[in-house]
Amino acid sequence: MSNRISYLTHKDIDKTKWDACIQNASNCLVYGMSWYLDQVCEHWDGLVLGDYQAVMPLPWKSKYGLKYVIQPLFTKQLGIFGISDDNNINDFLKKIPVKFIYVNFSGNYQNHSDNRFPKMPDQVLDMSKFPDYNKSTRYNIRKSIKNQLVHEPGTVTQFLETYKKLGHNFINNQKIKLLDKLFHSVQFNSHSHFYTISDTNKEILSILWVLIFKNRGYLISSATTEKGKKKSAKFLAIHQFLENHSQQINEFDFVGSGIPGVYDFNRGFGAHETNFPVITFHLLNRSFK
């Protein structure tokens, strides 16, 4: 198969064919769409099988004149998308040009690789089983209601203001600017929803940004204040979104991780675990079977 895989620079990619390939793939994910990549990547090229039967994005940056492939912010899974009998990622990795001296990006849940690449977890809720909450999650939803928390539709301005107010180290100006930029692209290409949870004083305690694309919901980002954590505000926010959209989506992707607190929170809503490979190598160890 590798002899039919071509490397294309960004300007040579037919984005209509690229996006059609992503949308028709059994592993369709919004992260692979050209309009999404255009917002989150400084640069991106691609590997293409045949006439866009399968594609793999190559997001890249340059430093001191050296180019490297790197996973962009707000993009959980990339890798191979499309119609292929074998989504063995190694065939595509062989075709990454040697001008990229370092490679670090995530494949997706349908990509196969050898054991040299570690697997990372995600948590995805099958909406046909909704609601399937565990005892702890049900308790926390009741607790948030008892605390007289109120859910309302939110706005991008409220979301960004709540993000800024938290002031954590991982929330910097780069992320805030990127979220704002991404939102304005998303609203033209998919369905975007902001959910706020406020107390009786109308103080926002938790806010979610959820994107819906091709019957799949994505928890792109969220922010919860310390007071909101004590009052279980995020539990209510997730519950209200799922309840309101249970007939519109087939899956809800928590965009999760293996961090115990995050993992347990997501699994508490009935989400199952999926895994994807994290691809990392440099110029000197590029041998693939």
C-alpha cells in the first residue's frame, strides 16, 4: 500500500476531496476536517492514499529553521482517516518526509501500530445506553440541584471570561486566542453549544463548550471555578447537555485522559474506554515494519 501514498503540501491538497474522505470514513472525527485543521495548526500538510481513499494530516511547526510534526491544541486524535482495508499507521509513517526531524502526534482509535508506540485512553459514551450513570454521578447531580444551581445556554464571551478568571497556569493567552478563533470557524461548519451553570447570584460556576459534528458530541473544553467544584456544577452541566441532545447524537466524546480524577468523572456517566496510539520518533529512529 505504501507505494500509493503521496505526501502533499498544504497548497496541493484538494480540500473538497479531503473533507469528503473524512466525512465518509467509519472513524470520522472533526479534528481531521480541513477547516478545523486550518484554525488549530500553524501549518499542515498531508499524506494521501490514492485518490483520497485515506488521508493523514501532518500538522507542523518550525523552529530555528528545523521542521517538526506536532499535535495541535484542542485536537485529541489525528492519524489515518478513510476507506482502507488496513489502517496500519506504519505504512503512512514511512512516507513522512525526512525534512521533519521530529514527529509527535496522536493517531486515532482505529489506527493500528506496533508496540513501540504507547496507547492513550479516551472515554466515549454510547448514547443508546443513556442514561447509565453510576451511584457517585447520580449523587453529585442531586447535590448540584440541591445547591439550587441553574443551567442556561452560554456564549463564547462568557466562556472566555470564565476561562480567564480561573487563571490556572495551563490557561494562557495563546489558548484563549485559539479558542476564540476556533469558535468562529466552528459556528459555520458544525453545531456549537455553550452550557453554563450558575448559582442563585447568577455567578457562573461551570461552563462547557460542546461541538456536534456528524452525530458525535465533543467536549472541546470546559472551565469550572473552585466554588463550582465544591457544588458539583460540572456534573449538572454534562447531564443537562446529554439530556437535551440525547436524540441528536449517537456518541459523546469526553475527550478524556488517563488522569484518575478525569477518568473516573467520565466513566461515571457510563462512558467506555477507547485507545489511540501516540506516535513519537526522530530522524535517527525512523525504521518501520
